[in-house]
Amino acid sequence: MNVVIYARFSSHAQNEQSIEGQLKACHEYAQRNNYKVIREYIDRAVSGTTDNRPEFQRMIEDSNKKQFQGVLVYQLDRFSRDRYDNAVYKAKLKKNGVKVLSARENISDDASGILMETLLEGMAEYYSRELAQKIKRGMDINAEKGLCTGGSIALGYSVDENKRFQIDDNAPIVLKIFEMYSTGSTMAEIIRYLNSQKVKTSYGNEFNKNSIRRILLNKRYIGIYTYKGEEFPDLIPPIVPENLFYEVQKMIQTKKKAPARAKAIEDYILTTKLFCGHCKAAMTGISGTGRHGGFYQYYQCVNARKKQCDKKTIRKQWIEDLVINETKQILTDENIDLIVRQVVDLCEREQNSETMKRLRRLQSDNEKAINNLMEALKLGKAADLLLDEINKLRKERKEIDEQIEHEQIRHPILTAPVIKMFMEKFKSGDIQSMKHRIALVDTFVNKIYLYDNKMTILYNVQDSHSDLITDKLDISEGSSGDCLVGLPGIEPGTFRL
């Protein structure tokens, strides 16, 4: 199997050696499992809590070429520390036949393994936020001074050795974008112009509507540094005149309020999970406008789209609500306690990993060496030489302690109450929140098979599933050309564990 390696380190407490260690572990893992590594993607000094990572985005884009079947990471938190990003980007990779593999975490391919993986990702996000609190003060001070606090740098700017923003050679491109939009050019026209001129975004990609919109809304271009919702004016050299910037903002708001065809930019959260009960092919999202202007969204069997299956479409909102409500039913106290025990056991195994054992041995050997030298010093032996050696050992001890602390942050000892609190968030979360809905489905749902009169949901909790019997689980076309939805009568679902 062809795989690529993705490695990353953050801007704090890590350096190039961290990348070398990740690559070494990943290559060894690939060799043990007979995987062929065809490329490495490396992001340096970029946090995993954001998806604004050039190499990460390039890797996701390259997965469309179907040249590799796996993304190998040192550990799942290297891929992302954000649950929403994890769900979105893993779904994109899965559509391209690509799986995310961890060199350090022994996660099986069965249902319980999938559940453990998603919980580990969630806990990585939780502890990332805890770690962020420790470095927040320094970043706040930098922001108040207008210094770069990491992350992406807007097109038209560079950062000098003192972390201050400077205007670079791409500034005229930014000004050109504002001028074109203010004179009536559409986003599509601006995109075509920039791409024809071979101009790239700050990530090195071609422009699209999202990248143009980000530029047009960025107050940094008039010298306002925005950090965590707070604005700090006159801290960055401006590129765009204020009157031009605010003229563009007014035009954007006017177009936003203008009447338009009904539309919805929503995630089809069951994509990669929902399958046709007739032919077992995937069911994917489609949308359309009816004769009377109504906007409709469905899931449709991919074979039905090719006229190779007679499975009818199903209304998106209805089926998603049904799956969400049924999935919440499995979060019983008994199941939560079972999951808590599994996560605690895994964390304890990680704390006794070979890496941690090696560091503990080094720590013990270092302590013994220092004690021996101190005893020799008391006996009056070559004081200067002994003191030099003791100082070297103490410096080495500090480095070992930092490595142990870093491993403990990466593999925290999670107590049962903490994990249970985390699980309770799934149980009490707002089912209308898109982020919560995605997290719930991605964590607990393995597959869904949809028939005409029955739906079976397979969960990532061991040997569990739900069967829902329906009177009529389909959609028919009305004579008017608009889609009419027959709401089926659902009998109480039967849950099996």
C-alpha cells in the first residue's frame, strides 16, 4: 500500500528535532507493515488547532489524485487537534480511499478501534485547549504589540526576525483585488484574472471564492490587528486605503442582503456512513430547486443516479434528525462506563510506552550519576572537574525532564471522572448544533443501511446496532414537479448491545 507521511510541530516547546523523531517513527512503522512511503508533508511551527497549514492542505488536495491509500502520522494529534477539522478532513480523505494511520497508537480496525480513535482525537482537542491556557498570556502581550502570534500570514505581508509585519511584493495584488471588486468585478472575474496571471494565495494555491472573500474582509489590510475578537488599530502597516476598504464592505453587505435563489451551504453529515439497503452502494447528498422555487436536499444512492438501482431518494433533514436522535439513545450510563474503562486502560498503556520507559531510565541514570559525583566532591576530589561534570548532567537532566513533560502532555493520564465528563458532553450537547451533530455521528456511527421499510444503524460501541421499522421510507415526485415528502410512521427503535 502506498502511504504519505504527515509531520507537524507547533511553535512552542518543539523544534526541528521533533520532526526528525516523527519521520523516523513513521518510516519504521511503514517498514514493519510493508507500506511504501511515496512522499512527506511537513508543517513547521503551525498549531494543530487550525487547518490553515499549507502542507496539510496540499496533502488533502493531492489525495484527489488517488496515488496513495494512507496518511501516516506519528500520532493522531499531529493530524489535527480540532474535532470538527478531524471529522471534515477525514471524510474528504475517506471519499478518496485514504485512511489516517498512527505510528504510535495501536488502534484496531474494528468498531471499538474507530470509537477509541475518535475519542482520542476529542481528548487531544481538550488537552490542546488546556495547554493553550498556559501560553495565552505571552501571545496576548505579543498581540497588543502588533507582533505575529503564529498561524497564517495574510497575502501582502511577511514577518521579520522581530515578529513584526512588513509589506512585501504581493501588496499590489491585494490592492488590485479591492479595486476590481469596488469597480463592479464579480468574484468569478477576479478569480479568473488572478489565476490567469499565475498569482497564488498565501498558501501557494489557486484563488477561489473563499480566499477572495477572506482578503476582502480582512481588517489587517487597513492596519487593524484583530486578535480573539479584539481590535488593535495602527499596529500593522496598511495596504488598502480605509475609504476603499469600507466601500467594499458596504458592497458585500448589500449583495448579501439582496434577494437570491434559496440555497443552503450545509454538511451532509451522513456521507461515508449511509448506504443503500438494496445494492449496498453509498448514498450521497444532492440538492435541487422545485418548480415553485423551493430548495430541497436529499441523499441518493449513487447507483440510482446511474439508473442501476431503484432505491428512492430520502430527505436530508428527516434522515439526519432520525439518526441523531437514535444515536443519542446509545449513550446510556452503562455504555459510557464501558467506554471510560477502555480509554483509561489505553492511557495507562501509553504512559508505560517504550519511549516513556527509556526516558525514565535516562532520568534514573542521570540522578545516580549526579549523586555519585556529589559524594566524590565531599571527599575533596578534583572539585573544578567534578563541578563541570555535575553542571553538564544537570543540563542533561533538564532536557530529559522536558521530554518527559512533553510525552505526558501528548499522552495525559486521564482519570475516569474527566473522561466521563467528556462523554457527558456528547449526551447533553445541542442536537441542533452542526458541530455537535457531526461529532456525534463521526464518533459513534459506523454504518447505516437504508431500506424501503427499515433502517439499520451499526455503532462503534462493540456489537451494538439499532433497527428502525418504518411504514414507508421513501420520497415520491409530485405532479407539480416539486418533491413531496411522505413522513413515515416510525415504530420505537430497538437497541441491541
